[in-house]
Amino acid sequence: MEIIDGKALSQKVKDEVKAEVEKLTAKGLPAPMLACIIVEGNSASEIYVANKQKACKACGIESVVIKLKNDVSQEELLKQIDKLNKDKKVSGILLQLPLPKQLNEDEAINRIDRHKDVDCLTRENLGAMFSSHHDIVPCTASGILRMLKDNNIEIVGKRAVVIGRSLLVGRSVATLLMEENATVTICHRHTKNLDKVTKEADILVVAIGNPKYITKKYIKKGAVVIDVGINRTENGICGDVDFENVKKLCRYITPVPGGVGPMTVSCLMENTLILHKTHNI
Ligand code: NAD
């Protein structure tokens, strides 16, 4: 069994981004800038945004955070997005989710200029991804693929099972695995006999948001298990996979924390750089 070190790989990705940014600035070109919009009141979101700002600093990417009050109106939120869309210095816009109930998430996401949509969540960018015409893909999905490739894990012809069908994670990673010629099954809340399906997986990606849900009975011996879950429990942060229970069965497994999470942040840096180079300079 090997543990995939997401922290070390994410540092490598950040180093690559930093080197590229330095090349640009050495030529007198502007550095990329990431703008994060956050609506106050969600402590997890505050931590995520702080981590993203830290990563920007480490990569030489400029960052700005727009903090909105918890009772902000939809109109005000859209106004802020429009302002960032027009701002030539801004290469990427990230709307930290989830939003409070009074706000229309779908409308806000789709207001972001697709050339600044670093999370790749607008309908236009998702459409581009699903039709294999993408500049960028959602950060978590791209981080997972990078983890597989960096460890020389074969994907072609393998059975991949993804549990979770959110646009941001499940469906995106399933699409990329299919593009890499895996045979992919997507499971969700209504899947019957989940363990029978997952027991066939050479590569199992779990993104459900349920602490330690996946135990031995779901794992095929020798599988590669990618745990996307981030669950805050009384005993700290844990994934959707019961790591201690399943690890001996796996060929590779990602830990939580220190697995997919840091890769997501580094791939966000990469996406910001790609959008900057492709559309903003
Ligand atoms: P979501 O709530 O949008 O989707 C969860 C999906 O899991 C749904 O499709 C649902 O049908 C499925 N599901 C839930 N319970 C299930 C069950 N018992 N059996 C089968 N399917 C089930 O969540 P999301 O945004 O995709 O996030 C999933 C998890 O990944 C969360 O813990 C989230 O915090 C985490 N996450 C981590 C990162 C990262 O960088 N590591 C990024 C995004 C999300």
C-alpha cells in the first residue's frame, strides 16, 4: 500500500506555477490576479479563502478578497461580479460556495465572465469540458488526475467508479477519467447495491460528504482509492473513506487531510495562470 502525498505534489505544482509567473514578470508582463468573493458567516469558507490567498502569495499571484455581508442582496452580489468582470487586472474570479439561502447561486456563478471563471463552473465552461473543448477544468478534478498521473497509475481500460455526481467534483472527475479512456460508472444517493459496484473499481473516487462511510466491504483488493471528502467532526477533519479500515486493501490511497485538498488549491493557482495567459495578456 502506498499513500499518495497530496501535500508534496501540490508544492511541486505551486513551484511550477511560480516559475511561470516569474517568467512573465521578468518580461515586464503583469502577474495574474485572483479575486475571491466571500459572503461572511461560513467559517469553513473563511479557512478555504485564507488558504487560497496563502497559495497565491507563494506563487507570486496577486490576490484580492471581496467580503460581503451575510445579508447581502443578489443585486449587490451581481454588481460586484460585474465590476470584477470589467477589471482588466483581474485574471480569475472565484465565488466561494455555498452562498446564504437568500442568494441565487446558479445566477451568480453564470454571471462570471467565462474567461475569468477559475472554478470552471459556468454553463459555458462546463459545456466546453463535457465536449472536450476546455482551457481549464474544475480544480479538484484536475488535481485528482494529476495525482494519478504523477504516480504512473494506469487509467486506460481500467474500471473507474466515482461516488458522487456534483458538477464540481463527481461529474467532472468522471468526465476526465473517461477522456483518459477508463470505463467509468457514476454512483449517487439512489444507487442500489453500492458495494457491488464499487467492488469492481480499479480506481475508486469518493466524493459524498459522509465521514468514513466507505469501509472494507466497498473496496476491491489492489484498488486505487481517492478520497475527496472533507468532513469536520468532533475528532477533527476526516474523509469519506475509513482510512485505517481500508488502507491494507489498497494499492494506493489518498489521506485526509493532506491528499486531494491541497491539490485543489494548487490546481486553482494553475487555472488562474492559464486564464491569465490565454485571455488576459
Ligand atoms: P455534494 O453534496 O454536492 O454531492 C454529494 C454527492 O454524493 C451527491 O451526488 C449524492 O448523491 C452523493 N451521495 C451522498 N451520500 C451518498 C451515499 N451514501 N451513497 C452514494 N452517494 C451518495 O458534495 P460535493 O460538493 O461533491 O462534495 C463532496 C465532498 O467532497 C464533501 O465532503 C466536500 O467537502 C468535499 N470536497 C472536497 C474538495 C477537496 O478539495 N478535497 C473539493 C470539493 C468538495
